[in-house]
Amino acid sequence: MKKLWNIFKAGLVTDNPLLILMIGLCSALAVTSTVSNGIGMGLAMTFVLLFSEIFVSVFRKAIPSSVRMPIFLIIIGGFTTIVDLVLKAYFPELSKSMGVFIPLIVVNCIIMGRVEAFSYKQKLIDSIFDALGMGLGYTWVLVGMSAFREVLGNGTFLGAQVMPQSYQPILFFILPPGGFLIFGLFISFNIWMKNRMARKAEAAAAKENA
């Protein structure tokens, strides 16, 4: 169980796909102007990543190494199409606001990277925890960035007014430079959290050896 927890925790903090691995940045910076976009993109990515890793892990021994990349793309593309059609059918406004970035999940480096580096080599249960950790790690960063950008840039949260009527929205935060600034602050926070966890682990190890 400790092994599974470590796999899951890696995606959340220590190997966060956005803040540490620095992959999948285009969609993260493009869709995080509102919280609804951040939640939608995060959940869509987590769904595609989870089922792609499950599918690849289950059939990894039957996938020839020489053609694994095209097969990975077909699998990822299938689940991406499911997400795209569901959003268009049941959440048309959300689908429209995120535009081309939902179909582009199929070429997102996070999914292809985890399928190739992890689920193609690991058993099913490990792949599930890896996908959940990486997906939720991606999602919490998106939602956190979206919250700051929407509140500061529009004075709203999930479309509801949360700032006083006298508040003057700072448009800088819903523009690309504001996204880069918030992203940089999140990287700094994650480094601090990662170092804090490392110090706690070292202290616990020293206490056991004492």
C-alpha cells in the first residue's frame, strides 16, 4: 500500500506534471482564465489519462514494441473523442469556451509520456494510481491558477461575483502575462512544499535510526 501511495503522491507534488516535469503547459496556461475551464480541462485530462493507462497496461504484452506509438495514439484519441462528444452534448458552453484544447488532449505530452514511461511497463493497479496522481496533480494546479486569475481578473468565482462592486478587475491576470506570473508562483509554492516533505522524511528516518 505504501508503494501505491508513493506513486499517487508523486503526481500530486514531487513529480507534478506541470510544476516539476513541465509538460502539458500550453493547455494549462490557455484555459485557466476561469475556474469552470480549469475544472473541465482537469477532469477531461484525468479521464483520458486514467482509461488510456488502464487500457495500455492491460494489453501491454500484446502491443508490439515496434508499433506502440501509433497504437498509443489510437487509444488516447478514442478516449479524447469520447470526452469531446460528451462535453459538446451535455456541456456545450464549457466545450465552446475551451475550444480546440479538448481535441488537442490527444497530443498532450502528459498522457503520451505516462503511457510510454509507466503503464506500458507496469501492472494495472500501479498504472491506475499513477494516472490518478498525475491527473489530479494536473487538475489542482489548473483549478488553483484559475481561481486566482478569475477572482483577480474578473472579480468572480465560477461566474458568481465575490469581490465588492467597487473592485476594479485587474485585466492583467486574465491575459497571458498574468497566467505566467501565477504559474511561476505555483512553481515556487510546490518547490517549498516538496522541500518541506523531504525535511520531514529525513527527520523521520533520523528518528528511526536513533
